[in-house]
Amino acid sequence: MRHRDLPAVAVIADAHYHDLEGDYGFDGVEVNGQRLAVRSWAETRASTRVFNESFQALPAALDEIAGRGIRHVVLLGDYTDDGQRQTTDAVGRLLQEYRGKHRLSFYAIPGNHDVFAANGRHHSKGFLSGSGSSVTVTSDAQVAGANPQACLSARMYCEGYPLGLLPMAAFGLFAQAEYLHWESPFGRSDSIEDRQYLVSSADGRSTFSLMDASYLVEPAEGLWLLMIDANVFEPRDGYHDPCDDETFIDSTAAGWNAVLRLKPFLIDWIRDVHERARALGKTVLSFSHYPVIDPFDDTTGSEAALFGNTNVVRRTPVGAVADTLLGTGMRVHFSGHLHVEGTTRRHLDGCELVNIAVPSLVAFPPAFEVVQPGKSLPDVETVGLSHLPLDPRLMAFYRLESAFKGEVPDPAFDTPSYGDFLFAHTRALVTHRYFRREWPPEIVEYVAMSNLAEIGLLMLAGERREGEEPLSAISCRNMGLLEDECARFGLTMEALRATSMMDLVTDWYCLRQAGPLALPFISAERLTIYRMLTGRLLDHSPPAPPQSPGGFLHAFLHCLRRWLERAGAGPDDTPLSPRASL
């Protein structure tokens, strides 16, 4: 088959589907005679994803795919909110509907939110009542016993391997009659018993047999989809009960780093697949939930210096992952997990491995990818969903919740589109998650009170030494330098004073996640201010102590420079004028 005849493949990552109209075993809320299971805004604003909006986003993506005439759809893990029985069943029903109506074929691989270890785990989530109060719905009898207002529901339980996969069995995870070829790392059998591997605790005293859900499928002549289950649930030292969820370390931060240690059979299989593909003239596209190269383009070290061992830092693959996979013949890999858009590369001995990070449907920016295979690096189109309308029922419930709590309604509730809502959600996320979990408290206090005129002067101040000229003279000179820079960029000091550091921090996170997809959501004036701050002003600013606000700011702006460059909106590099020499 000629390369151009290979079919296009749509790739959806991190749909995190929540069944808004589903029965989670509690009363829910009533709207026009219909019962809804609405997750709380309080939990939404502290999460890296939104919940209720997924109910619209996934069908909208599938409608777009069907409308383009695409038949093959890869689900890159985290297709459920958190693997709840009700949710997983609902995803299965939704995919069956689209398969019957639009003849779509789905190929799923589980993520860290879809299944857990051998026997699953409990979940407790906050839902809204008709008054706007929060109701805890849990599968855990101990949680329900300690909270008389909680609702106990078995439908909230997340299953493990293999039970959690069975509602998705028809979507690649098991062989289907229409496939031209299907295999697992263990052979042509798709039985659960034949797809087991052993995994042990670090001390070697606890060993369990778990199912691996990886598979290779040929949906069309000449095209091989290599679906790799990179979930790794490592037993903890001293734990021996497979029914206790504390026995296993969550796969969230493990990813490919743990695959190298605990699933070496996958590496051998991946190598064998690529050798056979070359011999048979097959085109291979590789997929797993976790990235194999840092999707933030090796800036994670800078983030670690700023915030310490954050979620992003813990989830970053080491260089040995890409080097090992380069040795297998893998050249293109698609990943999800971090809800980021971007392409990163690793080179070794004249060979290149490309990791294409696919955005989530429920985080900024909402999008999926359409892949046209055939070339050594396939053509990839990012399809955005920012234009989608919001569900007014949800905005009304969020306002009701805010009123019940005595809070000012979040600006996100008045946004005109889904993309704007997720952009505003990022700002709420900064306040209710990142500041609380990752940022140094003294820096948060400074950020909350500052505008960008003050930030510019702080950059120019540096560390004052004994015997220098009076502070008033330094401040006056620095004000003049900052005014000169503003004039060179066509800006005014009023524009800097009108832009808060919170604006910059929100845009920093959005640029970090979205690259060029973030630019339509950031005003041209703010982008110009950022180019000014990260250009020669940053290069020639005097040093500041690392632990001071000035030192933190310098590191933060260096990251912003990288995000701007990645988005194609990098800083101006015009040489300094004599007066502006710093």
C-alpha cells in the first residue's frame, strides 16, 4: 500500500469523561425533570481538569471526527474521570453508540485514572445538591461512616486489572474479527490469563501477577498501531494484601521511568515489532498514556528550582527512556497525561525520536490531534474545541454553590465559550492549587500585591550593596530606564500598572501548557509587556539572592521566555542603548 493511502487517525488524550446524566447512587439535582450528577466547583477549581464539561467535550470531539470522515480513533488513556464503575460503563456505551452510528473504530489504552492495580480502589467525590451545598458520594464505607451526610455508593468504585478494562473490551484491548492483525506482548492470544507479568516490591518480598493491556493492532492494510500500557503499579515494601490499595504505588508519577525497571518485556516486544514492521513494509505509530520525552522541552529543571518536586517534575521521563526506545527502532510516539500541547525530540547516534504530546479535552487548551501517517514524521493537525458553548445549567449551579458559600462568583462563570472558560479556570487553578501546593508563601504574598510596573522596577533593583548611591537616586534612575523600555515597545507605564502579576502568572501557565494555542487568549498588549520583561531588561538586570523575590522572579521570567519562544512570540533582542546600559 502506498503511504498516502494509509487512513487518518484521530488521537484523543485525557477526555476524563464524567457521566453528568448518570446514576452514581445518590439523588443528584433536578433540572427540567432530569436528574444530574453535578461535580462541585470547589473541587473543579483545585483540579488540573474540569469535570462536568467533559460530558459535552467528548461527544463534540467525536462529532468533529465523524464529520471529517475519519474512522479510526485512538484513546490515549484517562478516558474516564477516575475509573468509577458508572463512568467506565458510560464511556463504553458512548463509544458503542458512535461505532454504530458513524462506523468509528476505537483503540484504547488505559491511563492512571482508568484502572488501579489488581483489585481497584475507593473514590470519594464532591457533588452538588439543589441548595448549592456539597454532598460527598463515596464507595468507601469508612468514609461514609465518619460522615453521616455522605452517600455510600458502589458505583463510585474504581476497578483494577482486568475488571476495569472489560467495559472497554471491544475497543482494541481484546482481539476483534475486523482486525487484520492483533497481538499482545505475549503472543496472539487475547485471554487475560495469557497476558500476565510478575512485579515485585523493591525489597523483593512482595510479588504479584498483574495483567498488561498492551497490544499491536492493524486496523487497515499497512498501518500498525502500537498501543503500550505504561501503567506500572509497584508493590510497597512490607505490604502483601493485593486487595489493599495501599499495597501498590500509584502509577501517576511512575510512567516510563518505572517501565524500564519493571516491564522490560515491553522493550523487547517494541523492538521486535519495529523489526518486523521494517521487514514487512508496515508503518508504525506508537502510543502510550505517558510521555517518553519531557514535553516541556527540558525546562522541568528550571521549574524544580522554582517550586521543588512538583507533579510535573515527578512525572518527567529521564533521558534513559528515550535513549532505550531509540534503540528499539521507535521514531514517533504520542502521549497524554500532562494535558500539554507540544512536540519534543531526542537524538542519539544519528537517529531521532519524536514525542507528540496531545492536549486534554478538559484542560486548557481543549483539543485533539488528527494524524496522517506515511512519512517518517506523520502530518499532525491540532483540532481545537475552544469554540464550544457552555452548558448554562452548569454555570447556574456554580453560581448557586458560590452563593451558598458566600463567595463572589468566579469570572469563569460569565465566559463566552469553552476555551475562555478553561482559560479562566487556569486562573482559579493558580489561586486554589498551585499557590497552595507549590509556590513559596512569601512569593505568593508578593505576587498577590504586585503589578508589572513594580515587577519591572524589582528586576532593575538587584541587590543593593553597602556604600552605593542613595536608594532614592537608584529608584529614580531605574524608573527612567523602565520608561525608556516601555517607549521602545510602544507601551506606557499605565499599561504596566494596569497588568497584575496574577495576569502574568495565569498566562505563564497557559503558555506552558498550550504554546501557540494560548496566544489568541492573551491580549497583544500583555504579550508585548512580556516580550519587554523577558528581553534585554531580563538579560541586563543585576543579580538578586536566589531565595529573594527578585531571584525567584528572574528564574520565573527565564521560563516565560522559553514559553514565549515556543509559542512563536519570543522577546525582542535589540541591543541596549547607551542610556539603558544596566
